[in-house]
Amino acid sequence: MSLRPATLGAARRAAAKRLAAELGPDATPALDARLLVAAAIGIAPDQLLLVDDRELSEAERRAIDAALDRRLAGEPVARIVGEREFWGLSFRLSEATLVPRPDTETLVEATLAWIDRTHGRDKPLRIVDIGTGSGAILIALLSELPQSIGLGIDLSEEAARTARANAARLGFADRSLFTRGSWAESCGPVDVIVSNPPYIESGVIQTLDREVKDHDPVLALDGGDDGLDAYRAIVADLSRLMRPGGAAFFEIGYDQGRALSLLATRAGFVVAVHTDLAGHDRVVELIRPN
Ligand SMILES: C[S@@+](CC[C@H](N)C(=O)[O-])C[C@H]1O[C@@H](n2cnc3c(N)ncnc32)[C@H](O)[C@@H]1O
């Protein structure tokens, strides 16, 4: 008698059970199983329950097994399905892009809070996203700021290409530009600068979870010996990049708030630190006084 699941629902439940047994207590087996099974058979995850009773073809069964094997080998779900939701929008990924993290929504929130206080969301602002990756931060901001335009810069040509494709697919191509460059060397004064640059200490990268160290690009992680290389490079250039009265928002590691605040204060900026949902320092806001 075969124990192979006959229907999509049975396959989803069997996948969740296997993930729970093999991935340990921090895993999210039911969610992972739903996303993996949906992607393997080419259906939207929110439609999956509607076809629970449908019989599986042999090809679908093989595709689900292959996705499950990759997950059990430590590959993140977002890499397997090729996309990740951020700010309610779905971003496609490539090998050159970081998987956008929920914590990074703190950066979007802090930026919007400043815009609400100073300009209002209908003001046409110019925004630059340094180290744009999938374009998640810039595109999330443009989705809230109907009159604004933005430039996303990345040292990786492939990341810039992925971000451009995301902007086009999500309907923001006419208000965004994505280009290859180092930090923001080639761009003029703007109203808002956002950046989630690489900020992990070089020596720590090999100690990170395998989901991160084996699957996120090292260019997206490596912040140099003390993790602060990117902040030093960008802050040194910030007076040129930022209009008087403008602001910059940087994502940081939980223990980098003091170091970046010091760097920014010495460069003449007014600084505030924002915490994420877990209460960790997550974003440093730099205001250039008028
Ligand atoms: C931590 S990832 C952030 C990606 C995306 N903004 C996000 O939040 O999901 C940092 C990004 O900086 C890019 N990067 C690294 N060095 C750079 C440089 N010198 N100039 C521009 N971008 C750089 C990496 O390729 C990567 O896409």
C-alpha cells in the first residue's frame, strides 16, 4: 500500500509534519508547507485551501518533494519560492539580493513618520535608497508617497536589475530608477536618503545561521572589520547628498546605535534612534539642520 499523499491537502499536511519533525522548535512548518506546496504547483498561497481535495499528479508530487528537500537542507522558503512579502508587496528575489526582513519595515515606518511631521505624504519628494537590493525599501516608500520619485543604487548590477523588474511588476516603473553604483557617489542633493547597508562584522559572518550565511549574498552582509564601513563611507558624503532640512534613515544592527550616532553627531547631524518591535535599536535617523 502506498503512503504517498493522494491530494493537495494531504501533501500539505504531510509536508508540515515532516518540517516540524526535522527543523525544530523555531520553525514555522504550517506556513512553510503552505508556501512551498503552493509555489511547487504554481498557485497563489491563499488559493491553496480551496483546492485541498484535488488529486496530485506525479509531476506535482515530484515538485513538492524537491521543494521540501531544499527546505530541509537549510534553504530559506523565500529562496525556494523566489519571492518574499515586504510592506504588503511581493518582491521577487535573485541570487544577488538579500531576502527583505520584517525588521526593515521599521525603517519604512520611521521615514514615513518623519515625512508626516515635516512635509505630508502628498509633497513631491526625491528619495535615494543606497544598497537597494530587491528595491523593497524604496518601492514600499513610493507605495505610500504618490507624488514622490526615487533612485535605488546597488553595487551589484544584478540586484539593480531585480529591483527594476520588481518596480515594473508592482507598478512603480514611472517613478523609480535603479542603477549600479558605489554608495551614492553619482547622485545629487535629495530630500530623503534611506539605506539598509551591509553591517555585519566580517568575522561574524561564518557564525550566522546557515539560512543567512549560505544563502544571502556576502556583499549584502559584510560591513568590514567592525561592521561600520558602509556608514563611514555614506556619512562622509551625506552633506553633499542631502538638501538642508533633509533626512537620512539607516538600518543598524542592535548594538550599533551608539557608534553610528557618534559618527553622525560629529559630522553635524541631529540624531534619533528608533527601536523595532522587539525593542532593539534598529534605525538611526539623521537630520541636517536648515
Ligand atoms: C543589507 S542589503 C539590503 C538590501 C535591501 N535594501 C533590503 O533592505 O532588503 C545591502 C545591499 O547593499 C549593496 N551594497 C554593498 N556594497 C555596496 C556599495 N559599495 N554601494 C552600493 N550598494 C552596495 C548590496 O549589494 C546589498 O544589495
